[in-house]
Amino acid sequence: MQQCVRFGQAGVPDGSRRLLASRLQSKGRPEKLQPLRAMAGQNAPWPVPTQVVTHRVTQYDRLVGDDFRHPLDKLNTSLLRGVPGLERTARNVMGPIAEQVLLLENIATSVKIGNEQLPSVHRLLLEAAQMLQLEPPELYVRQHPVPNAYTLAIAGRKPFIVIHTALLELLTPRELQAVLAHELGHLKCDHGLWLTVANVLASGTVSMLPVISDMVEEALMRWLRAAELTCDRAALLVAQDKKVVIGSLMKLAGGSPSFAGELNVDAFLEQARSYEEATSSVLGWYLRNAQTRALSHPLPVMRAREIDKWSQSMEYKGLLSKNKKFETKSVEFVSPVQRLPVQTLEDSTSSSSSSSSGVVSQ
């Protein structure tokens, strides 16, 4: 639950306003603030941040994976386990050698995150792991232009999560934590073996899995899509704000760091609802299945709709209510430069010269 309080400019002392301005300048943001002042008039006071008061459950007592597992995850897991000899074969193929290959590749080509390496990102992981009652896995960041994250966990060694640098550029800290919580959801629900096999298949490393048939591969991809829906729920349990989770999905679908302030979660949710309506017919159902059959993840609009529904469910609300004793209050300040109005250079110039009493939307 969040309460947003916007401080009016008249109620902010001059000293506080100057302090805010100096801090924003010290972070290298004056180039973003100049257009903002131009739109309001050169003599207008510096805009002030929005204070956000957040109430969050800090841990879920005795949480188990089945407390939030998606029904499709349960169904497809049981179907995989029902294939004679499949689990034993997968464990033999994805054994110590394959595990060592994957581990060494990440150590050699990534940066391990910890207390002395990207500590702010490490804290996000530790906080999410505490909420979900998990031992924190190792976390690596890899240079890659495509925003992505994945988890590898087989047996014998501590599991690890890998995130791409593009995620750090694209997402806010809370959205990044939601992505980390999603990956932790795989560990909480014991997805390790099937997840690693599916990730290897999705990456095209088929030489490591010579015994996987087309039918089994399709079943694994179907399971993986269902498992992703479960882990989106883990992300919501940590974020406790559906807009944070859906916002990260929206950015992964079509976000840009340069235009992040113009993205609208409510509009994306409406888009998701319209997709659900468009595929409710027999033909729409067939086309949707054809569209998703070869994918490792559900469509972003479908994931957004699923989280929208689960956030309103008694199952989710019950988990929050049950752990209300672990709820704490925190205060965050959202910078006004995160949402600049869209104007051309000519528009902003004419705005500043014609009037100094304009109102800047935040």
C-alpha cells in the first residue's frame, strides 16, 4: 500500500530547495533539469520530489513454493515427472560436467556481485531472499545489450543468477528487485533441474542435450512458460505493488531508458485486457497457442494480465494479511526529473519566453 504526498512549492524552505538543486546537480542531472525549468519559466523555483510512503511485508513466515505456485505450473510439472525415465536422464546429462561448464563460463565472462561489487544491487537480492525465506544465491552481471536474467541450479553446487547489464540501464531499483525476486521464485519452487535443461535448450546448446526429442522439448517449453507465471507471483510478493512488476514486464517488452518517464502501466494493462478479449474466441485461442508454442516465456501482455488478476485474489491478499506482523513503513523520494513532459526544443523555448507562470506536471 502506498501513499503519495506531493510537497507544494510554497511549503518548501529556500534552503531545502537549494539543497535539492545542489544534490541533483552533483549527480550529473542538470541537463535534464534545464528543460524542466524552461517549461516553467527561468525564475520558477526548483521542483520538489514526491514523497512516497510504502508499507511492505519484510518476510513471509514459513513460506513454501506451493503457497503461490500457478496451477499450470503444478499441471505441467506433474506431466514432466510422468514421462518414464526423463528425470533420471536429465540429471545424468546435466551432471557435474555440464554444471562445471556453465559455472566456469559465467565466472570467466561476468562480474560477481557482492558487498564490494555493485553493493546496492546485492542489497536488493538479500532483501528479496529474506522476504521469500531463501538462502541468497550467487549473483553475476554480464555485459549484454538485451535485457534478460536467468537462473542456473542443478545439484551439488550453490545456484546462481545472471543478469544482463541492459537490465541495470532499463529498470528502476524496485523493478530490478522484482526481476531478482522472479529468479528467486525458481529456486523457492525447486525448478532447478527442469529450468536449467529448458534454459540450455532455449540457448540453442543442443549438443549438451543429445537425447531430448522434439516432443519432450515442446513439453519442457510448455512447462517453462507455466513456471514463469509462478515466478511472476514471487516478484509480486516482494514488490507488493502490481505496477512495479507489470512496469518491468512492459519495459522488457518495449521500454527505453531515454523515454522511461513516458511509459504508462495503466495503458499497458488496458492493452493486456484487450488482447485477452481478442483471443477469447475459438480462432483467437488457436492463434494465441500458435503464437506462444515456440516461446520460452509467455507473452508479456499475458503475464501482465495474470499478475493483475492474482494481485486481486484472496490467495495473494491472504499471504499479506497472514504476515502483517512483519510489515514496516519506509519513505522514498521520487525525483521530478523522472517524468518530463514531451516537448520539442522549439516548444520549450517559446514556453520560457512567453510566460513564467506555467505549471509543470510531475
